[in-house]
Amino acid sequence: MTHRKLEPGRLIIATHNKGKLAEIDALLAPYGMTTEAAGDLGLPEPEETGATFAENALIKARSACEATGCVSLADDSGLCVDALDGAPGIYTADWAEKQPFEADALGGEGRDWYLAMGKVEGKLAELGPRANRSGYFISTLALVWPDGHHEIFEGRAMGALTWPPRGTLGFGYDPVFVPEGETQTYAELGPQHKLKHDHRTNAFRKMVAAVF
């Protein structure tokens, strides 16, 4: 397969997630890209109606590309737990959604990641103390050009779920995910270690090899 090369310049990052944006910016820093986030540009978040991570990543990247006329990059990522048949999967962020009254009362974004982590743990607890706690994070990157051309790259990070949450250095489900070969969670290991080993980094390595 012949990949299209990406020239240094403006690149729209189709995300409203500050933690994800920081990771993507750090990964792109060596390649001369000037990044702008969809959230900072005031672009709306498109409805993610895809049945796969790749489909949802494409929806987000195409939406940002159409709105700006610039090459756009989107990441759709999530936690897949083996004992839960891959859940929460593409609904990873949905499991963190607060009820409207909670979002209004607490302010800020309408997501509570401790709520999401608790849902995962609750479902594992229902399966009993011998439940398989293995799982993985998956990241699917979609890179879209204004003429409609697109590239897709996927990365995974294997590991296991722990409880209670540990660490304050991550975001999302990081405090309950212990990557393979480690004894600490992503939120304990910190962003520099995570950038070397995580699912998004693995996907980026493939993208870099293909388009830079």
C-alpha cells in the first residue's frame, strides 16, 4: 500500500479532550506540525455513530477537515476488558457521562472518569473474585485530507485492571490500568513513561513510518 506523505504545516487535531491533546502534541512535536485543536477553534463535536473505533475516528477527522479545509487528525480510543466482552469499547467515554443534573450542579464538562472506572469495577465484581481482569487500550488514528484521502493506523497496549484507582498523573481510565510488564498504573507512571509504551504511541509509530 502506498501512503500519502504529510508535509510540515497546519494540522487540526479533532478533539476537545485536553489530556488527549497534550499527548498528541507531544508525539507530533518532532515533525514540524503546527497543531490546532477542534475544541479551541470552537468546532462542535460530531455525533459518533460508527460501529468501530476506525469509523468514529474518521467521523471526527472528516468533520474537522470539512470545517477548516485543513488536514485533520482524530483519535478514537478506548478500554476493552476481556471479561466484559470488550466493553466499554467504543462506548468508553459514554460510561463517563454524567446525568444532566450532575453536570449542571458540578460544573465543567459532563464526564466523570471516576464514575466510569467504578462502572467497570462494578461489572467485574458481579463476575466474582476470579474474574479475568485483563484488557487493553486501543487507539485508532484517522488522518484526513481535504480531497477526501484518508489513512488509518491502530495501536494497542495490553494490561490488566486494578482497584482502587491509583495515581494522579493520567486521565480517563489511567488510574486503574496497569500496563503489561509493570506494577504501577499509567497514572502512577506518568506521561513520559506512558508516551513510550501506550496504545496511542504505538499507533503514532505506525503513522510516522507511513506519512512522515
